[in-house]
Amino acid sequence: MADSDSDPLNPHPAGKRQKSRFLSDGRRVGLIPQKGWAMRNYRYLSGSLIPAMVRRREATGTPEPPVFASLGGDQIEVVWIGHASFLVRTPAFNALIDPVWAKWMGPVKRHRDPGIDLEHLPPIDLVLITHAHFDHLCRMTLKRIADGTQTVIVPRGVAGVLKKLNLREVREMSDWESLNFRDAEIHFTPAHHWGARYLHDNHKGFGGFVVKSPRHTVYHSGDSAYFDGFAEIGKRYDIHTALLPIGAYDCPSGREVHMNPEEALRAFFDLRAHRMVPMHHGTFPLSNEHRHEPLQRLLEAVAALGLEHRVIAPGEGEQLLLSSHQP
């Protein structure tokens, strides 16, 4: 009789344990909450989620459509839509990263309107999705954007979420893979997070993107806790503009899944980026910290470090014209 290590009827032999999707695995954060989760969830429901439901949503941007001027060869335009959503314009194409225009995600009400109306966007050529969480991959938004001309790039295992949408092409990527789009290189980078859309699909990938145009490189980290991968990304790419999350760090589950403002600045230094634009704050009530706290903490740290010329915190809909020649 064969021993248990080679017995096909015994897939979990003695001394070997099946990995659970609920446990952390390398840079993939598990789903098991930390001790004290019940009280943290009570604080979240009573202090964040329910108050947001009854609070009036704040308007942002301007009622007039924005004017999108032509760009020089070393320029890009970055517009923060809200949360992790950005419009990034280069001289060769227009891209949306993690586009979410939804006013509600189930019971989670948006604090502030998107910075630009969907109808006021320029033609979109490329969509980048960092992971399948509902606050980063919104099928309703994508359905309104899709007209059969867009290329969408997603992490490995996420393409199935986009079925039946009118898209020209959907590409999947894994860590450190790259592909060409127009005159740019698109690189998929690792993160310390998780990608499950539902409890049963924790196999889905997650990460960030480097958009390397001929004369300007933009990095969007996606969601991530602080980890040593930022230093590796900084070694591989000369990043002009880094889009980094600063909120949702007081997670009701107690898990380390997002960065606080000080950790985001540490990541900024690790990346050796020329400038930083903060994101993932003030839009959705996802955590226990006050919705204004992340930006306040960031600006205090920036002032203490003398980084006012390198950290730009735009409002939703504000158009940032950035050059690779800027300090």
C-alpha cells in the first residue's frame, strides 16, 4: 500500500495542512478578524456607517464640464475623482484607474460626490482595476463607460467579473508582468492586501500599476498595508507621481490592510518618487477614524517634514497638470 504522502485518496496527509482562505498567506491578508472585532464593529456601525446614511452628501467639483487642454510631451493631467478613482491623461491616451461613480455600495453611502460627472469625461481608452473589491471595481460604472473601444487591465482571476460588458479587450496581469499600450508600458506591481470580491473567491489577484509613458511615470498602489515591496518598486522604476492611500486604517476587523498617513509617507520615501498625491480618504465610511482625520494627519506630517512642494492634496475634480521636470 502506498504511503500517505502519495495516496491520491488522502489529499491532506499527516504533517501537511490545507491552506485556508481565512489565513494570511505571504502578502495576501487573511479574512479572520483580530481580537476585539465585536466592539470595533459596534463603533463602526454607530460612529461611521449609520451617521453617513443620514448625513447630506457633499457636492464637489464644478457644475460646468471641465476643459481638457492638449498636453506637452513631458506632461500628464491627474484628476482625483474620489476614493481611489483617478482620471489620468497622457499625450497619447486617457485612462481611468479604479473608476467608481456609485453613490452607494450596499448600505455604505458616499460622503462626497464624484469630482466629475461621468458625462463630462473625455473619451476613455484604458481602464486599470487594482482589485475586485466593490469600492474599486464597480460594474455599474464600467457599464456606463464601456462603448466597445476600451481596453481594461485587471489582476489575475478578475476578468470574469467583467463578463457581458461592452469592452474591446480585457487583459489579466500578475506581479511584475508588463504589457504595451499605445506609447506606454503598463506594469503590475505587488501590494499587501487581498482581492476577494466574496468570501469564496480569495484566489483573485490584487496589486497596483505603474504607467510608464515616454517622459512621465505614474504609480497607483491600489489598496495596501505598508510593506517592503514599496522599496523594490522604487528600485525598479523612476516614479514621477505616486498615488498613495492614506485612509481606512482603523479597520473594524482589526486587520492590517491599509496604510495610515505616516506609513504612506514612508512608502513615498521608499518609492523614491518625485511627488505624492493622496487618495482613499474622505469618500466612503469604511473605517473607524473620523473622515477628516487622514488628510489632517497627512498635512501635519508634511508640514513637519517640509514636503509641501512634493505632496499635493487636490480636491475632487481638481485638475493637476504635472510635468516630469517639476521637482
